Amino acid sequence: MVWTLSILTVLFINFIVFYPLEIKGAIQREALLDLLMKAFRTGLIGSIISTFGGSCGILWDSAYMTYGIPFVSFYFGIILHDRYFKNQIWFYPVEWILADENWGPDKIGVWLFLLLFLLVMLGILGGVLYGRLEEI
């Protein structure tokens, strides 16, 4: 949610600053829709890796894990893709944002992948939280 709001805030500020400087005309609907879809995908990715970070933080009783694991996991996915899994687009977080490869008609595959990934991470977080509640 934080990533999505920050992206939308930056887009709004850029619109206020730069739009009056442009030559008058219509806003290209395809470019705006693509930009909004990238912002929403970034928000989904942020929620996935922050949920993973929260699960790790709960498991190891460390706030540092909660803050650090999202950054580490994002770049770990990039390193895994660049070194070992060059043909697997599902390992590459940058591809999740850009969705340049063949993800099916209307790029529906990337949305299904991200939503399924989020549901799995939420299930893991729920299991970790339930286990912690049983300890108390």
C-alpha cells in the first residue's frame, strides 16, 4: 500500500508540474493505463515481499528481519534470475513490474501469478501468527 500510494503521489506531482508545460492535447489513454498497471503491480509486489518480511520477523523475533528481508528477497530474485534461471521470468521481480514477456492475453498471467503469490504469502503469515499465538 505504501509503494502504491507513493507512486500515485509522484505521478500526481509530476502531472501538476509538467502537464502545463506540455503542448496542449489529449493524454494518451494507453500510456496512462500502462503506467497505472505498473503502479498497481508494484504495490502487489511490495505487499508480497513485506508479508514475507513480516513472517521472517515473527519467526526470528527480530524487527531487523522485518525491515531487511523485503530488500534482500527482491535483490535475491534478481541475482537468481541473472545467474541461474535466465529463462524463468517468474524468478525476476523486475519482469513482474514491467510485464514485457509473454504473460498471456492482456498480461493476465502476471496478475494471476502475483495474486496467487500474495495468497500463498498470506497463508504463510497466517500460519506463523497462529503458531505464535499458541506459544502465548
